[in-house]
Amino acid sequence: MPATRSVRIGLHARNDFTFAEGDYLVIKEAGIETFKILSFTGNQFFERVRQENPGLEFIVRLHDSRIGASHPTPESFVAAAIPRINELRPFAAKFEILNEPNHHQGYEGWGSADDAARSFRDWYLEVLGRLKKACPWALFGFPGLAPHWPHRDLEWLDICRDAIQASDWLGCHIYWQGDNQLKNDWGLRFKLYHEKFPDKVIEITEFGNSTPNLSGDIQAAQYAMFYQELFNYPYLGSACSFIVSSPDLQWVQFVWRKESGEFRPMVRVTGNIPRLPLVPPKTVAPAPEYKVDGPFLALYRSLGPVVCGLPITNAYIEAGVSTQYFQNLGMEERGPGQVVLKPVGKEAYESRLKIRALEARAKQLGEQITNLQRQLTQLNPEVKFVRPPIQDITDLLPKHQDKTYGTRTLQEIRSIVIHHTAAAPNVGPEAIARYQVTQRGWPAIGYHFVVMPDGTIYQTNRLETISYHARSANQTSAGIALTGNFMGVGPTNAQLEGAGKLLAYLLKRLGLPCESIKAHKDLVATACPGDQWENGVKWRNKLMAEIEQTTRNGGA
């Protein structure tokens, strides 16, 4: 069992325009963390769901009643979708563009054939580009496909590759029968998606056992096993079981609440699942594609990929010799068509010895530098803290073509205001700046610094800039935002460490006491920076501890 998880325990909303009281109770008792919901659902239902679980995440499926009977043009689809997306900004950042367009019966407007996939790909790319331009703060997902034959989801993935790569995340539907919940072709089918797109976060926007007349106890046990198995896959963002309840009898085997009001066993069993700490999903960068040809191809075919491994470079000239490297070995051309293996084992061993010696020396020098910094701080309290690594991207971010912020002296800054971005953790400074400039009409991004989940610190405004972030306190405060929504969860440890080092440095530089650090809600009627600031995980205390530790170390 891993120590943490990235996947959130989710559930699909009732497929109706209204919810029953029992639906809200299911969310509460099962401890639902992600709720997939349709865009036609009224805002009052979003608000009520959030009351049952303030930290709950919404994934909104963009619905268009014209889909199925026809394909609305990208222009008309986007024109209808944008107002609703903006209305849902207080609740959701993730939006799924349609649903199962590959269903072989064409329920969702296209079909399973290759031509249908190409048609949808072209339509989707046009829609995605328009939506991203209009709503840069939102994260748009390629829709979950109907799995298995005759729907041909894997073939669709290949045909729609460029559309998926352009998306912010990849949706996936998982259905199985019998006890296949942990089989790769069934319950773990998302692994096949990950193999094709290792750089994409996968959101399982529907899953379930479709076996007719299945016992509720068996179904509940399988779902609990499935949820907990997903804790092992760090690239998963959520998994939403289909469906909390439904007025349609064809879905009765999937519901968690019967129309009579009775809860099925999934509610209790899911509520009892131990919840590991949540961390942001992790993906891997797409591997570059390298070719094996020319004189190296024959030897590669002779030895085979098991011995050679995959190519990790193309052929190139090294020390005047044509050379190519593979995962397990290297080749070089000694003469026309004469290819030999390079002595990479000897080179690797000697390089490791040199690296170990250099690492030991670097560690020794680092310890000496730290000790000298501490001695300087003790001898002269006025010596500045060591500045933490800060990437200044102020001049690279989107700015308004006409408007500019005012300026001030550093002496005018009397407080530092802590924010959360209330969006997905990976929504960084560029997307935030674009939204605040294009949608709010601000001169530039409102924050002075942004701290990412991995601890990276970005400076986004000069400290002398009077930016928009705390209303009446703008003139005398600097704003620091930690990316993420901390209604229900807190920042990552790396994020707290980075923010702590930044705050310790700023306090020293500005000559301010710790009491000058304020939460946004201390100054403005807002929930920012989330209910976990002083409740739940109480990340305020953790942040202050990081500041204290950094201060004791002289900023090191």
C-alpha cells in the first residue's frame, strides 16, 4: 500500500435536472471527493453538493442537446458552452467535452468507425482551441470513450492522438463484468491509455460493473477493491462510479441510491475506505522518438531490442565517428558498414566513480557554505538571508495592452497576504495571468509570487508594484499564492517548504514581524486561502513552522 494517493474517490451525478435529498446524503456518507456532473445542472445544486463536502471537486461534462441528432458546428457549440463555463467558474475548473463520441450506435453523434474518429478529432480540435482562448483558466479534457469492441476505443485513441495531446487531461470509462475489476483489459484498462499517453493525467469519469442482477454486496466489495487498487497509480486524478441515482430503469443495476430512497451497500463500504493523504497526480514527459537505420540497423536486428534496449539517440557524429546509443549499449561505425559495440560499460563505471567523488566534494562544500552563512548571521544580524531559488517571470507573463499597475516604495509594505488559487494545482502563473488580464481586465497578474506544488517559486510582480489581490489592502501588502484549492486538502510538503523559505526571506528583507503575515480572509470577506488554513490539516501552523525553521538556519 502506498503512503499517499493522487486519485480522488468520485461518483457520477444523477442524470436528471434535479436531485433528491438522498443524493446529497450519499455524497456525505460515502465521503465523495470528486463529483462528475452535467453542465445543465443548476447552480443551486452545485452549491448544495459543496455544502455536504466543502473540499469536493467537480468535473463538469459539457452537454449539448443537439449532439446525437446532428453535429453542431464548433462555432455554435462553443458559443453555447462559454457562458455556462464562466457561470461555473466558482465551482469547477475541469470540463469534459462531450461523452463517448465513439459509441457504435451513434448515441453521442459520431460512431465507432475510423472516419467517425477523424471527423470528431477535427471537430474537437476546433472546439478546444476556441474554448482555451475564451476560458484560459479552465482545464479541458478529452472525453471518456465507450470501452471495448464494437466501440473501438483504442483505435480511436490512436486516430485522435493530436487532439488528446492538445487537451489538459484524458477522460477514461471503465466497465467490467464478473470479477474482472483488476484485469488489464477490463477494470485496469486505463493502463492501456497511460501506455499511449504517459504525459497525461487520466480522470476515470465513469466506471462500474455491468453484470446483470449482480448482488449489491458483491458490487460494493468490488468497488472498494477497485478504488483502493487505484491508489497505486500516481497519474490518476479521480475515479467516478456511475451513478448516484437515476430516474431511468435501464441504469438500476448501477445506482447507489434506489428511487425508493434505500441506500445500496456501495455507500457504506466506500465511506469506510481508509483515505491516504492526497498529492497531485504525476505524469512522465513523452519520450522522444528515435530511429534506427543505416549501418546500425543490421546489428540492432541481430542482437534484438531485449539486448540493445530502445534507442535513446539518433545516429550522430561523436569524436569524428558516427555513433548511436541505446538503453543498454552503444554502437559506432569504424568503417563503411562496419559497426562495433562501444565500451560503454567501462565508461559508465569510471564515470560513476568520478560522479561519486564530485558529489562528496559538493556536499562538503555545501556544508561549509551553510556554516559560514550561519556564522555571518550570528555575527551580524543585519546580514540578509540567503535568497531562496526564485524564478522571476514578471516580464514574461501576459499583460494588458493599455492598463498598468501603480508603484510604491518597499517601506510602504506592511503585510504579506496568503492566497490559494482555488483552481487545479497545475494551473500556473501564465494561465492565471491570462485569465485575470483577459477576463477581469486587470493590468497584469494580481499576485507578487506564486508557489507550485513541487515547491518552485515564481516571482510574478515586482514588490514595488501595487497589484490587485487584497482590495483595500493592495497599497500596503504583497500577495503570495499557493496553487491549488485548499477546501478539504492542504498544500504539499514541498509547497509549504518553498512558501516558508520565501516568507522568511521577505520578512527579513522588508523588516516585518511574523504577525504581518495575513490570510486573504483576514482582510476580505472570502474563503481564501481555504478552510484548511486553520481547520482540518491546519496548514497555517505548518507554514509558520517552516518560516521558523528557515529563520533559525539563516535562510539556508
